[in-house]
Amino acid sequence: MLQKNHCRRVTILCLTTVFLIASIAPLVVAQRAQPTSKQPKQAAPKLVLLIAVDQFRYDYLDRFGSLFGPSGIRRLLRDGGSWTDANYDHVPTYTAPGHATMMTGAWPAETGIVANEWPDRETGKRVSSVSDTGAILFGGGPTEVASSPRRLMASTLGDELRLSTNGRSKVIGVSIKDRAAILPAGRHANAAYWFSSQSGSMVSSNYYFNQLPDWVQRFNATRPADKYLNAKWERILPESEYLKYAGEDTPSWETDSAGIKRTNTSFPHIVSSSSGKPDPAFYQALDSTPFSNDLLLGFAEQVIQNENLGADDDTDLLTVSFSANDYVGHLYGPYSQEVMDISLNVDRDISTLLDFIDKRIGLQNTLVVFTADHGAAPIPEQAAAFGLAGSRIDTSDVVRSIRNGISARFNPKNLSPDPTANYLWNLRENPGAQDAIANANIYLNIPALKHDGISSQVIEDAACEAAMTVPGINRCFTRTQLMHGAISPTDPIARRVLHGFYPRRSGDIILIYDAFKYLGDSIPATHGSPYSYDTHVPMVIMGAGIIHGRYQNSATPADIAPTLASILRLQPPSNSVGRILFEAFPSMINPSATNVRQN
């Protein structure tokens, strides 16, 4: 009897629960669906504009924000949605991986773009992220190699846009750097253009067309870069402002870094050539001044005008990446007067570009994204002067320690010649080049290991153990660990290593060095680490359908592509792993947005 009553009570309870769920579920669904159903269908933008500023750290928005003009970056922050905690979630934080992530929504683990360049296991030679020996370069110097997106292993937003419109949409990328022009635009882009430091022209390759368009040839015929010969780069504000925000013009870490004495590190900077004529040395010097950004701006305006972007009902996409900020940052560091000045200059360039688009297409018809590909670390000598343990780790010390560790493990009898001498891959294509290491990755000589019957896992462990004895090496990850998921995704450093690992192109051992230290770089300043000064970047989206304001939600530049795909009603890019930034959509509840207008 007790059993029957118990069963009856359970049955009644179950039926009651089912009834309640059935009654509430439609209400929940209705509540979720209600905002979307009330929203009128938003007209598709005529143009999507990606503005990337190479090596533009997030903190520049705060450090220099009061000095920006009203119509450039401040307009984007005022009228767009801005994410204050946007970080790249991969290493290394270099130009090519960052630009590939922006419009694919994917990490190097999915895009295959693991660095700016890397050793190619198939050919045994070093290749760049976009170099293409099978393509033809149009407009470049006689010894320059052509470039294309063939090494990009994922589709971009532009690719999906062109697929969805049967090729009617136009997708074009422009930059001073080839990789920064090519990778955001994608494999199915109409064109990508970059600057040749050999010819002083804007160039492209036959990946896109059989010859440069007539309007590009006319642009190059005017020799727009040559007018900057002997041009003087001077500060655009009084020197007192630079002393206030950036300190003195020629601190010791600018004139003596990495043991290299440097001259001409103070304003004004004159763009000259020893020949007195526009030549490759002059064009390379031009890269490291605001004038190359100005050159790119003028070309971007010509792209919009001559390609009639935004002129019809099919959305077009233009990616513009300003490279000069990166070149300047490498020479002077993120706390220099030069970086401050070029940040103010690029703000003016962005203002001019937005005004041009507003007059021609209308910003109300344009979806604008502003971000960067990575940040930058302080010059190690400066970090040391400020008590931040900055220093430089000599890669030869790392390789030597690894070689000794491998020899001790696999040649215990000290045989001569050492049978382990070829266990590291010889990457020396040129005399004096570093052996075995690239992008903080150690490459093993896999054929030699197989020949001697050496276990990959065992030698990887031995190499890691040896590397960790070098002062400044903080973490070490092995191919075996990464391939078999033997790391925790809750470990942020390990996760960034995993996101940067593409088996066919990455090394066998990945090294992480201490914060404020550099591994093997002799230039004054650089980037590439998993630390916030390299990963934290601006991320702003401005356009119809985006609620303006500052968002505290954690985000990454991998979120840009899936978010834009949602706005444009497109299939997300093939390998996209980012999230849709729903907090900035009016159809969603967004308690995290402050919606405070920034003046």
C-alpha cells in the first residue's frame, strides 16, 4: 500500500512538473524571441571598413585620448561600441597572425598563419606568411618576390561576402605591408595592394588579376612617395606636450639598446638618402615615418573612388592597415615621443578617411571596425631602468643549452663526433643566421631522429628541461603536449600557446620567456609575447545597429568576424571560433554597456 501511494505521488509530481515546463517554455521562448521580432530589418551597409593600426596598444586610447581630434578615434569611441578588455588569445603576437585573425575569427591554430615567417618543413627554406614564388609581382623591383594569400587556411568575412553575392561585392585590402593587405582581405578578394620599398610604387600580384588596373598605374606614375624625399618629420604639438606625456626625446634606451649605439633618434627626423635620390634606402626610411601612412591614406581614397565602393546595394569591404606605427614603435618603443606623435598623426589620417567616406558613401551607410594586430613591449633597457627586470635573452645561449642537454641524454659516453649534433634542424640559410630557433620555437631534425630511433616525446622533454635552465625562460611546451591535449585550457598562457600552434608549421618546442624580456631581438623594441602589453588592443565597431558605449565584457579580435557576419546575415568564416558580441546589439539585453558618450 505504501509502495502504491509512493508511486502515485511520484506520478503526480512528474505530471505537474511536465505541465509547468510546458506552460513556461513558450513564455521563455517568446521573451527571447520578442525583441528580435520587434526589430525592423536593418538595411545592409553599403561598405564595411576595417581600420587596423599596426602595433597600436590599447592604453594609447587613454594616454593620448585627450589629444585626439573630434573626428578620428574619438568619433569612433563616441559613436561606436568599444570593448575595454579585448585581447589576442594566441602567441606569437605578430603582424601576420593578428591580421589573419581579424577577418577569419580564428586563431593561428586554424588559419595556419603562425608567424610573419617560419621554416617550411617541405622545402627546408624559410617562407613568409604571404610569399608566393609561383606568382608574378606587378610594379615591384626586379628581385622582389610576389605575394598572395595561398598560405591562409581559412575563409575571411570578405570571402563569405563574395560567395553570398555571387561575386558582386567587392573586397579589397590595402597596406604598406604585404601581409597586412592580403590576409584580412582573404583568398577570394578582388585585390590587395601594398607598397614596394624597392620601386616606391603600390604593387600587387597576378593572384588577383593579369595586370595592375589602369587607375593604379596612373597613381604610381605620379610617384607619390618621391615627394617626401628630404621631408622633415616634426612634432605636431608643442614639445611641452610630449615632455608631459612621453618624457624626454632621447633617453639612453633609445640611443643605446641591445648593445647597439644609435644616432639621429631625436626630432626632427629627415627622410633622406645617401644618393640624394629616391631609392630603396629612401623608401625603407619612409616606412618609419607618418608620411607612409599619409601615402596609404591617399591610395585608400583612390581605391574607394575608382572601384566605386559602396555605390550599389551589394555590400563592399575595404581593409586599411596603417603600418608606419609599427615601424616607428620598433625603433623608439611604446613610451617614446615618436610613438606619441605618430599616434596623433594616424588619428588625423583616420579622421580624414572617415570624412572622405562620409561625403562619398555616408557613415550612416558604413560599418566601421577599428582595431590593432598586437601591442608592444617596453624596450628592455627602459624596463630595467624602471625596476621591471627587463633584459635580453641570447638565443645562442638557449640553443647551446638545449644541444648540451640532448647530448647528455643521448650521448652519455661522449662519443666523438657527437651523434646528436644533427638532432636540431639547421635553419642557417645565410652565414651567421641562427640555428634551430624561430619565433621562440625550436625545430627538431625529424628525419635524423627517425634514423636513430629516437622518441620525439623523450627528446622534446630533454630539450625543454635544458631550455628551462636558461635565465629568463619561463615556460616550455612540447609538440606532444599540444597534439595530445595535455595542457589545461584554464591556464591562460598554455591556452595562448595552443591557439598559436599549427602542426605542419610550428616548431617542436615552444618557449615562453619572462615578462619584460626579449628573446633574441636586437632591435630596440618588439612584441610577440602572451603578456598584456602585447595582447591588449582597441576594438571598436561603429555603425547602424550597434549600441554605442564602453563594454567591460572580455572579448578578442576573433569576435569581429562572426559579429560582422551576424550583422550582414552571412555564413561565418569557415574556421571561426569567436563569439558574436551580442551585448552591443539593441535586440539583446546589455547591462555591461555603460553607454557613456566620450567627448
